[in-house]
Amino acid sequence: MNRTLLLILLSFTFLCGNARKFELGKHRFKLSRTDFVDTIQIFTDHRQQILIPVNIEGKRRVFKLDTGSGFGMIYENGAIRHSSVLGSVKSVDGAGQSSSVRTVTIPPFTIGSLEISDYVMTEAKASVLSNSFRHDAVIGFALFNQGLAAKIDMAAKQLIITDRKHFFDSERGESVKYETYHYAPYLNISPHQGVKLKTLFDTGCNDIYLLNCKDYDKHRKKLAPVTSEILTGRIGIANDGVEVESEIAFLHLDDVMWQKLKLSDIEARTHQGATCFGRELLRYGSIIINPFRKILLFQPYPRQDDFPAFERRQQPEDRQNQQPTFERRQQPEDRQNQQPTFERRQQPEDRQSQQPTFARHKQPGDRQSQQPTFERRQQSGDRQSQQANANRNHLIIGNSLPDIYYIPKNHNVVVGLIRTSSPLYKAGLHRGDIILGINGKPVDFHSFITYPWLKGVTYTLSVKDVLGFQKEVVIKK
């Protein structure tokens, strides 16, 4: 009976929380250790996804960490094979397309010094998108739901995991309570004044902040002042395809509130998945996941660069522009221009021009011309030159969104959406164009999105437009 309920109710999220609700019952994975703390080195791929090295069946494999997924998945005919089949379930992706997938357990695997066994995943069909991934499986938020606290620190490229309830209690930062839905963490976040949305924390999503298109439509009037552009197009989703064609709004948000922490200067857009904070947020701070208190603790990095926990080493050009801190010795010509330090005797004419020695009341004009002796406070112009500012609960993001999005179609590369301000649009690329080759060499979707573009180099794209006419588009990276 329990097994039947598990198969009926279990489902999986492919992107940003688009799964149907399920219950896992009493099934729990097993850990080889208790009362432990382990630090694991993590890395990223060409899409900046968070990757964890694991050992499974004596081989090194790579898991993608996706907190927007309830449990995770392996791929049919992939590098990791299931150890047992629990049954088949209905899964719905971010585009609303449903399919039947198998629910499986995978062989025991080791993360750091911790072995995990009886871990449940779904088995998904490989696709054009999944074939371009550099990971073998996806591990979801269930890893933390069952009693593992963690700190994700992309500056140090570390994942710290522990089963100790109070290990992270002394850590400081801005905490937000979360609730699990489809076994993934949702927060109450305000992206704009008067708007509060259930927001998924999803490290499988590349953007810093995305709004669900229905959430946007519901609050369209309130969000109108921060909407910069609305286009029609299609954008790819994580595993198996593309969103259906729809309106996509681009927004500039200045007061996204993470509890008391204000995140400003955020470029965001709408999509058909859940409203979510994505992996890009981890460029600006580390995240502690505490399942015992059900909180996410965000710790902004002290400096404002990407991964700013490390000081940049002094470069040669810095030394040329650097002002010396020592004093210059006095030169002979200085003495000619120097004013004598002794006092001159007061002359009669001095008394006529002399100001009274008593203090007069300060006038408004004095304040304008007076030079303050204290250090001036930071002005708004100073803050604009910084990528972020964590002082006084204010973090300036200053991110930018791509101005073109590509989707797969029959293994070909298709322009799904392009902004009219894009240099690529002005060069001749338009929505619906199929890119057939680069510099005379044919490309498919996989080879295109992994192509080794070089900055400053000019490329010629062979393109077929929506009417079937061929053209060449010259672009410069």
C-alpha cells in the first residue's frame, strides 16, 4: 500500500518548481556517518551550474546541485544506471508538457567522506539540451530535507554539509523562513512595493530572479513602472524542450526585499516556471540551508566584485596610477614660494579691514561654500560605480540579461527571442532564424552552445530565415 501511494503521488520538478504535488511517505535515504561536518570542493560548468564530484560504483561522476528539484534525476542510457525500479509516475515540465517517467533508486554514492544509499530519483529521457550538459545526474533539495544542513560558498568553491543541528547557529546574515512545496524551498519575497510572491530558491536556474508569467499578469499594473520591454518569443527550459510562445516581459527592479536586505538594480524577466531566485544570487553572497529551523541565511560578500571574498592582487597598471603615500622632500624652489611662518606686526590699515574676533551666526551661504573638515559621506554617484553594496542592509546587484535566446529545433539552432536593442538584431538576426553554420562550418544545437567564441573576433553566421531564404550575418564578439 505504501509503495502504491508513493508511485501515485510522487512527481518531479524539471525547472523552477513546476512539479505536481507528491508525498514521499516514510522512505528515507541512509547516511554512512552521524555527527559529522564535511567540506566538499565544488565547481561550475560552461553554464555556471553548481557541480559536485561524487564516486559511484568505483567511478568519478558529476552531480548538478539543483535546489529547485525535489529529488533529482538520472538520464536514460546515461552514465549512471538505476539499482531498482519503484514504478512509473506522471511528470510535468516548465512548459506544461507531461510525460511518464520511472521512479528509481540509484547505487550508493559518496560525497566527500559521506556515503549515501537508497537515494530516490526519476529517470528522464535524454534530449538535445540534456546531451549538452556536463553532469551525469541531478541531486535535489531532498538531500537537505532529510536532515543535512549546508553552506554553499561559491567564492571559496565549497559545499559544507553537516548533520549537527546547531553547527551554523553562530553564523550571521539575513535569514528568511522557507516552506517546502514539492519538497523544494519557497520563500515569501517582495519584488516591488505592494507585491509579495511565493519565490522558489532554485540553483538550477541560471538567472538571479525570474517572475512567473501568471504572477506578472496578476500584478501587471503595479509592475508597469518597472517594466522596460515586452516581447513575444520562446525560451529554452532546463531539460526537455522549450516554453510555448508567449509574451515575455523584461523588468528593472530596485527594491526586491530578502527580509530586511534590499536588493536593487536587478534586471529580471518573466517565464512559464515558478517565480524564483536563481544561482546567479550566489555571485553576491553565500547561502546557508538550515532544515532544522527551516531558514535560508544569505551572507553578502564584503566586497562588490564577482566572488568578492578574495582581495585582488595588485596589478602593474595599479602601480603606475597609484599615489605615493610618503612625503616629498622640500626642494630649493619651494623655499622661494613658501610663506614665512612668523607673524607680521599689525599695521593701522589692518584694523580697518579686520573682521571682529567674536563669532557671528552661521548664514545659509556659509554652508554652501564651507569646506567640511570631516570625510564626506558616500554619495549616490559613488554607489552607481559599485556592483554591489552590502552596507546597511543594501545590496546593489547591477546584473544584465542576455539580449538573445536560442532554442533547439530538430537539433538545429533557432533564435527564440531577440531584443531589438541587441547588436545581433542590428547585424541581421531575427526571431525564427535558423543558424546553419559558423565561418562556413555546419553547426547543430550542441556544438553551437558550446562553441569556443573569442572576444573581439568577427564571425560569419550562415542563416536561414523564416521564409526559407539564406543570408549571412557578420557578428563581432
